[in-house]
Amino acid sequence: MTHIDAHAPGLQPSLYADFGEPLKISFEFFPPKTDAMEQTLWQSVKTLEPLGPRFVSVTYGAGGSTRERTHATVKRILEETDLTPAAHLTCVCHTKDEVKRIAQEYWDMGVRHIVALRGDAPGADYKGDPWAEGYKNGAELVAGLREVGDFDISVGAYPEVHPDSPNLAGDLDNLKRKVDAGANRAITQFFFETDMYWRYLDHAQSHGIDVPIVPGILPVSNMKTLKRFAAGCGATVPDWMVELFEGLDDQPMTRNLVSATVAGEMVKRLYAGGVREFHFYTLNRAELTYAICHLLGIRPQGQAAMIEAAE
């Protein structure tokens, strides 16, 4: 596959018109656990809403542990904003009937987009097979959702291979099964090397996977937290990034400036290579994601219309 030079120096947001198509963005939030966290979440939702994302997704805890909070958050987004909510739904620790009932509730509510994931197994205290009574993997879950309604279904993709997959070929086989079952797109786990995404995209296409594979972008707000996230999902934090953020633990403003610049440059390189859609893991914090979108030339919809009219 041929890509535009993803490492072209000096690419500026003002040059995006040379590539023709505008960026398409989406955001991920997680359901709040406390009143204070809920206030932070809704401040972030309202801050990012004017940027006009295609959808915003709400995560689902391990073993379905945040099911009610996820449902409540999706419902509030649907009722109180102009955003299109996408509900995460996992099949771990759920029977097939339970999953179908949840999906039907979302459909009846007006939700048409599901992020379908197998889900992580619960902790060591859990006894038995967490998938014994339900769908055993993401492909079965997608097929089950298709029996409920004509959902727009996103699934996960893993440029560095899912920790439970034996190798890249096995991981791509699994993604192909999800696509064949009816997935509309895949959203990647976060990564920090653009070459890693290009290699994965080439492998996926050679595997017969023809749906969009949307890069998942995680702005770095805390290196210690990032390392913990990465260890849990098999992602790599490159040495250059660790060195770049060294000494910034007590310098939040500088850290955010560096983080926004790093993520913005990565998105620009991916755009230069032909990518037009990006999914941002916000961690319920709007500032970094908003700053990155601004660097990329994305403006609140009313403001963008005013700029266009002025031109």
C-alpha cells in the first residue's frame, strides 16, 4: 500500500486544504463514579460538543461493572446534548439474553451506535468461565447485536496485538471474524509510533479486512498512569516519549503543552498519510483534546462557519 510521506516536515493545519477532505473526530468518555467526577465529565462533554464529533462513546467496566452508570451517561448525552452517543457493550459475565436485552434497551432509547467488545475477565476472585453463559468473543457479540437491530457497530483493533492473542496472524483472524459478523469499523488501541499503525493497516488489508481502522489517540496527561494503561493492554510507551516527559510530573502546564504538541504532530503525520478519522481517548478531561483539535484546525461549528463566510 502506498502512503503519502507520513514524516513530511513542517506540515501545518493551514495546509490541510491541500489534502481535500476535513478531519472526522470522535471522543471517548467513561461513566463517573462520584458527583465530583460527574461534574468534570459534563464540563468536558459540553466543552467538546461544539467541535462536532461524529459520535462520543461511553465505556463499560470490566465484567459489566459500570453497566447502570454507562446506561445513565448515554441516556443523558442523548437527552441533553446534540451529540450522537455510542454505548460500549461487552459480553463478559453476561448471558446472551442479558446482552440482547441491554442492546434492545439502547435501541428503544434511540441509540444506534454500539462499541462491541469481548471485555476483560474479572479479577482472580471470580470463579468459573466468565463467558460460559454468553457470547464467547467479539465476533459472536457482533452477530448477536445484528439480531437485535441495524446498529452501527465499532470493534477494537490492536496494532501491537491483543494480550490474549497468540500472534499477529491470530489477532487479525479475530478482527476479520468481527468484520465478517457485521462490524462497520474498528478503533485501535492507543499507540505512539505512526509506523506501527501503517504496518498494522497493511497487514489488515492483506488479511482481507476492508472496514475503516480508526486510530485511537491518547493524549498523555500522566506518565505513570500511561505506563499502567500500557502494561494492561500490551501497548508500548517508546523511550523517546518517556524521556520527553521526564521531569514534568510537577509541571502540569508544561506537560500539557508537550502532550498536545506530541499528539497533534502524530495526527498530522497520519493525516498526511491519508487518514481522515480519529478517535480521542479523553479520560473525561477536555483541555488536552480540545487543544489538540485546535492545533489541527478544528473549530467550534459556529466559529468555523463564520471563518468560512469571512473567507
